[in-house]
Amino acid sequence: MRGRWRLFRHEAGRVAGPPPWAYVVLFAASQLVGHWSVATYGAVVVWLSNGVLAAALLQLHRRPAVAVLAACFGINLLSNVFRGDPGAFLWINPLLNLAEASLAAVLARRYCGAALDMRRPQRLIRFAACAASAVAVVSAVGMGVLWMLRTPSAALWLLQWRNFFTMELMGLLLVTPVLLLLARRHRFLGVARARWPEAAALMTLMVVVTAGVFWQSESPLLFLPMLPMLLIGLRLSPTWTASALVVMAAISGVATLTGHGPVHLARLIEAPGLATVPHIFRHLGVYHLYMLTMVATVLPLSTVMTERRRLEARLRARTEAAHEARRRAEDAAAARSRFLAMMSHEMRTPLNGVAGFADLLAGRPGLDPEAVRHARQIRQSSDALLKLVEDILDFARGDDAVSPEPVDLAAVAREAAAQGQAAADARGLSLVVDDRLPPRARYLADPRALRQALHPLVANAIKFTCEGEVRVRLERAAEGATIRVSDTGCGIPADLQPRLFEAFAQGDASISRVHSGVGLGLALAARHVRRLGGRIEVESRPGEGSTFTLHLPLLRAPDAPASETPPPAPQPAPLQEAERASASTDPVPATRPADPEQGEARAPRVLVVDDHPVNREVARIMLEALGCEVSEVADGVEAVDAVQALPFDLVLMDVRMPRMDGLEATRRIRLLPDGSGGLAIVAMTADAMPEDVERCLASGMNAHLAKPINQAGLFAVVTRALAGDLPPARLPAAA
């Protein structure tokens, strides 16, 4: 509780408001007003001195506050001497004033917050309650002393207590909040709805209406000044509102003391012992009640409106900040996508030359066996580097939105497993896809996300299994489907399983580890499963193998027609098959129909479009080994001209090229008047992100072949192109 009932401002607190001498001047001025009021009209309308003292205690540090209290106490004594107060009354009045101001200040510090921010309606209400409590205690003590010294009648004592309480309370509620609000007027800059002209007009209207109402005594129009005061409270800041209340109190108080105004129209109840009391003194209770009602209505209303405008401004600022943050996030996401696409392109481009020439060297007839082994090692290293690049880019890409479509889960599983078939064969493992789903069943899923989730699981199972099998089992579940990838490998220790799906986490990260990898495969698998709305679990014991279970909450789609047979999953040929294809005595995958002019079958004509000479050379050598007739161009402009000049069976189109890119070149080829809409165009590019594939297909290409390429991939593309088995192109509308 230490420090929570202090009287003075903390020494570290910021001093605001008028300097100490200004409080002394205000206190002296309030004493003079009181003397003038008593001397002229025999009564005091409002006692402002205690409000000045309370404000000084709340605003100043200890030393200047004590100096102000001492000076004001001396001024109060001199005032009492000048007024001629007898005996004990000379000291009682200054002591009660000091006690009332101190008690109000202590309660305000305890219950209104250290900042004493009167902008908050709750704090203003708390201050009013604190002031009322302080006035009630001090007035009870003061009137008790008066009863003992003078012994007035009960009716007179009650009237004096009522007037004393309302007068002191109104002084505290008028002066102290006004001084606190004026001290922090910088906080209200920009919160008022009205500008200077409107503020001046409203203040003038309030003065005119108040003077008109209180300088007449014929009509009970006390409610009229409330209207301009409400407008001031709604449109202006609390500082203006508090100042308007002070001006209104001055006008109405002087008018009431001089016998004017609707207050004097109130009917007084005749009571024994009050016959000698002046009517003005008895009417002050009505006036005090009126002013207290005005203060209690207008000032809280002004703070509420100011708080609302402050919150609206903060909401606008936060909304603008949120929009700006969203824009920056979208720009950052776009920049990240551009960066990932650029990195994918720039890394795949040199790998295309490395892997391509490694294939060509390994397949060259008569090459030394040691050189063949070196070429194979180069190709294997390039494949490993490509896999690492793809994993890192996929990890950096983040969680993209999925695109559900009707999917044959077993076909996707077979496709994911096919990518590890060569590695399984090399280890002598059996790789099985066990489909236990209903026949022709299809589910709404994103095939790419599912494939990316299954591939690292299958690859890891093969990598950590020396003998036995790797099985991918698909089953129906109540929530959709489950896919289990199990192996008969070395298993996973229990202490490693909790962090198994963390990025870059590895079962063996020591320098003596047996298996390579950076620890991204399982993290990516878990991410893609989460993208599909599912979860992944692992069961494993050392020496007994592992089982990774994918719980996928997938909705059923309409079953495939009975006549529809799913296409076989592409089986990428291993390096040895590519070598055999390149070394074959009859490498041509197919021949075109006989040329009417020559009367014999001709070799397939392929146009290679690429701005990189190494990439063109790799593709040309591979295609010529397959028996194709190859033409080369370096950009899209030359590609369009070449297609117009010669008939081609296939165009292998790069995307990023000078002068005209591959997308625009494809669109122009599709719009040629000579029927090039049926020409097979395949993107052969290092742009391998999903959005890159979609852009290629949208431009009118039939398929997408990502670099680095190999002879087996080219063999499959040429074969499908000659057989007319490529997907149809999306032909652009004619201009």
C-alpha cells in the first residue's frame, strides 16, 4: 500500500499547468470575490478557493505545493481578519479549507489514477465522488463546530449545512477539473469537431441565452441555457466546456445575487426559525442544485464525446496502419515469390547444363568405364543438389492456399512413389502401393500438396531401409481417408520422435552420420498435410521400422465413370535407361507420316527456343540422339518467324528470353493464320513454381518440362507429342 495514499505528485511525475505563483493569485482572487459577494449581497454564491488548493496539490511537486499551501493559508487568515471573524472562527475556516482540499486531493490520487486524466468519463465521475466525500466530511465537522459555538436552530443549521455542502462541492467540481483540463489542453488538439468560428459562435450563444434567462424574473426558463451547453459539450473539447461552465456560473451567480433570474421564482417552504433568514440565502440552495446538475450533465457528456472521437481517430489510425501493414505484407509476399521464382530459375539453369552433359557423357559409346562412372556421379550429385534446392525453396515458400479438385488418391500415391522407384530398385527394396479405397473413388484434395506430402515420406522410408519393403497403404476413414507409409528399416528412437517434424531436425546430426540431408523433408510433409487440413502421426521402434500415418479429412467427390481408366503414373527412367536410349541403334521414338512430296517417312522436326547456348546445345544433342531434326533459335521473335517458315512437330519453348518471352511467343503462334493452333508446344524452362506452370498453360502451351532435363524426359515428351497424347492447348481468342 506504500505510495498509494500520497498527497503530493511524485517527484518523477511531469508538472503541468500553471506555475505555483498562479495558484496563489487565483486563491487570492477567489477570496476577494467572496468578500465582495458578502459585502454587497450578504451571501457567497460559489466558494472557489478550495478548488484552487486541490488543483495545486494535484499538479505540483511537494516543495512548491507546500509553499502554495502556506501562502494560501496566510491569505485566508488575513481575509478572515479583514472580515472580522471572532476568536476560533479566525482559525477554523482556514483549517477546514485546507483539510477539505487535502482530503479531496488524496482521494483523487488514490481512486482517479496517477495521470489524473479528466478526459476519461469514469475518472471524472470518480473525482466527483471523491470531492463529494471530502466535502461531506469537512462540512459535517465544520457545522458540528458551528453548532457547539453558536447553537442555532435545527432548521437554520440544516439550511446552512445544505448551502455549505452544495457551495463547496460546486466550487471543487468547477475549478479543479477546469484547471486539470487546461493543464493538459494539448491532449485535446484535433479532437473537437468544431473549428474556431463555430466555437466562438457557440460560446456567444451560451452567453446570450444565459444572460437573457438570468436577467429576467418573469418566466421559469432555467432549462434554456442547457441547450447551448449541450451543443458546446457535443462539439467542443472538455476544456472549452469547463470554461463555458465557469462563464455561465459567473453570469448566473451575479444575476442571482442581484435578485434576478428564475431561481427567485422558486416557492420557499415556511419553516420555524427561518423567518429572519434573507430570501437570497434560502434561494442559493436552488441555484447550487441547478449548477450541480449542469456540471454533472454537460462535463461528463463532453468527456464521453471526446473519448468517442479519440477512439474513432485511433480506430482510423489503426485501420490505416493495418491497411499499410497488409500492403507491405502483400508487397513482401510478392517480393518473396519473385525471389523464389528467380532463385529457382537461376539455380536450375546451370544445373541443366551439368545434368545434361553428364547424361551425354555417360551415354557416349566407347567411353572409358571410369569416365562413365564419373559422369554418373556428376549426374547423381546434380540430382541431389536439385532436390536440396527444391526443398529449401519449398520451405521458404510458406503455406499457400490449397486448390481442391476431384482426385484419385491412389493415382497420386503411385505418382509420388514412382519418383523413388529407381532408388528402391538400387537397394533391392519392394515399393508397393496398396490401394484399399473403394473402386473409382475420388476425393476433393489438392493433388500437388498431397504429392509433396507423400514424396519425402517415401524417399525417407527408402533411404533408411536396407532390406524388405516400403508400403504405401490407402484406406477409407470416417473423416475421409488415411494414407500409411511404412517401412522395414532401422526405426526411430523414442526421444527423437517429438521433434521429428521440426525444420532442420535430424536423427543424427553428428559429423559421423551415415545418411545425408538437411532435415527439411518431414517438416515439409507435415506442412503440406496441415494445408490439407489433416494431421500426421508416427509409430516407430528401433530395429522394427516406422509407419507415418496421414489423417486427411477429405470430402468425397463423384466417383469416376466406370469406363474411365486412370492413366498410368509417369515412370521417370533412371540414368541407365537414358544411356541405353541414347546408345540405341534405332533411337527414333516414332516417325511422322509419309511426306506426300517425298513419299517416305521423315524424322520429327523439333524447334528448340532458348536464349542460353548451353541449354540449346544440350537439348540439340539429346534430340539428335533420338533421331529428331532440330532447329535452334534464341528468342520469341525468332521462334514465331521459324514456325511461320517451317512445319514443326514440337516446339520446346523457354520462358525468360530477351526481346520476346516464351509466353508471348506462344500466344502469337497460336494466333497464326496457318493453323498453328494444333502445334505441340512444351515449356522447357527453369521457371518451375506452380504459378509458373499455370502461366505457361494459360498462354497456350500443352505441357511443362522443368529444367534440368534428361534424355528420358525428352523421350517421353517427344513420344507423347508425336502420338497426340499431350493435353490440348488453351487457345487464346483472336484479336
